[in-house]
Amino acid sequence: MIIYTPLLEQEIFDEEQQHDNFYWLNVDHATVKMRRDEESNGYEIVHMTSTNPADYLKKHLQPGSIYYL
């Protein structure tokens, strides 16, 4: 079986992974996976998924960026 997905293998097959500290949000028409960052009191972008190639060039959607709600 072949699975075509933008997700990591650990996110699909790892049953012991804690999903409580990750949040999926829509930001500028892109779906981003965020993790709570206690130091900056914001959310760090871990993964971004979009069908628009231009979204991958936006600096504020890159993994590692801090997003404040």
C-alpha cells in the first residue's frame, strides 16, 4: 500500500504520540500545525500545508515562526 500525504510517518503510525499539545489552524488560507511556546507566550508553527505554492514562500507561515493569537 502506498500513502501519499504531506504528514510525517510518525504522525500517521505513532499511536503513543501525544496530540494534546498540537493545534491545527487556518492562517491566510493555509493549514498550519502549531505547538504552544511557553517562552514567548505564543504558538510555534511546526508544519504548514497548502495547495497554493505561493504560501510556502510566506515568511510568517514557515516552520519555526511564532504566531500570536
